[in-house]
Amino acid sequence: MRLTAPRLAVLDVLEHEGKHRDAEFIAAAARRRLKLSRQAVYDNLNALVAAGIIRRIEPAGRPALYETRVGDNHHHLICRRCYATVDIDCAVGHAPCLQPSEDHGFVIDEAEVVYWGLCPTCQQNS
């Protein structure tokens, strides 16, 4: 994969403006760096995900988030109120960390766990 100026702009946003950002945030921030269409940002996000350079996580009921931490099978903790998102390392075992009681013939290569709760700031503001 060629690292073009649009791809570098997207990566720069993820590296310098927060680890877990949705496509709309990334598009707005990347477009401040470089003249890009929204579609170009989305296309580059998809290309970077397909190349394994960034990861897309899809928490239930929320827009997809993108991050640069790839190559391990970590999980996420999300605040129910402000949606702050934090990486959580696997608690025990080898990737994919969790094994289902039955695999139904699937070859499992990843497990995604999302923990939900209230962050310290939101707890304090309750």
C-alpha cells in the first residue's frame, strides 16, 4: 500500500487527536490538514483497515471507531455517558483471549469484547 498524503492525514489525526475517533471526526480533522472530500476520507479509512494499518471497532449503538493499535487482540472500555473509550489488554490466555463453548464449525481468529460503565469524570458528575 502506498502511503499517500490523504492516508497520512488520516493517520496523523488518529495519532495526534485521540486514539478512538469516529469517521466524522476524522473527516473533519483530516480536511483541516488537506483538501479532501468526505468520501476520500472514508475510502482511505477503509483502505487502511483492509491493509491492517488501522482497526475499526463497532460498539453496539455507536458509530464505528478507528484506532492505530493493531496486531494484538485488546478490548475496549466505553463510558455510557460521555463515550470515552479506553484500551483494555486481554485479561488471560492467548489471543483470541476468549473461546466460546461451541464454535459451530467456525475457525475463530478474533474475539471482541467491549466493557461498558461510567468513567471517573462521569461518576463524579453524577
